[in-house]
Amino acid sequence: MTAESARARHVRRAPGQWVRQHTAQLVAIGIILLFLVACCNLPSWPTVVWQALGHECGSVGTGVAGTASSGATQAEACFFHAYQHCAAATLNASITQVDFGVNYRFVIEPYGFTCAVGAIWTSRGHTLFSGIPELGYCGGVRLEANGLRVLGCQDVGDVFVPGNA
């Protein structure tokens, strides 16, 4: 038997033999992929990246009476301008009701010729999901005379962030 025929015999394996020899590695890779999909929320990664890279437009807070914090108009105008030019930017909004509140972080995510608006929100108060961050995408942003309206957000609909009146 020559060295070349021994090498050829070693390379040729019966069908399924490679899988049987590497079952432990394949199971480990499968568990890692399952963990990444379940725990790390892969669809949210673009939002996490763009919020880290985006220009911080500021924060807007509203009280129970619906009045906005000072500087709200400038922060909202900054965010709307970024949306018009599809530039990465973020806006924080804290909306408080009598027994309920929501903290939003809106993110402009530029993707070449299209622009996405991501939203990360956390509810405060007496709800089942209080304190658990949720993520969704919104349809657009509209600047109105009395505030900023983020349109068609998944699971929450339109979100109105009051400006300084």
C-alpha cells in the first residue's frame, strides 16, 4: 500500500460518519445559537448599535399635568431634523400619568436609502411587564405645533411626546 492510497482512504468516509464523530460539537453550536436567539434578541442589535453611535438629541419629560420639561422643543426639533436627513440620533422621553408611566428611547437608524425608527420602552407602574424593556419599530416621525408624534410603533401605536407649549 502506498502513502497516496492510504491518504485517499483516510479522506473518504462513510456517509454520516463525520456527523457521528462531531455530534458533541454540533450540539454545542446548536445550544449557543439557541441561547443567542432566545436571550440576546438578535433583531434588536441594530437598534442597540445605532443608539450607541447616534447623536443624543436630549430628553423630554412630562408630568401628570402633561406639561413638558424645559428644552423639550429643542430636543424634539433635533430628533425630527435627524429623521428628515436620516442621520443616527436618539431621543429619550419619559411620560408620566397618575399611576402609570413609560420611558421611551427613540432611535433613528439609517440604512442606505431607507430610514428606520426604533423604540425601546420600559413601563413603570402596576402592569405585568413593568420594568421589562421592550423593543419595536415605528413607521415615522411627525413634528406638530405642540410636540412630536412618533407614528405606528409596534405594540403601542402612535406615541405623542408633548413639547413646550
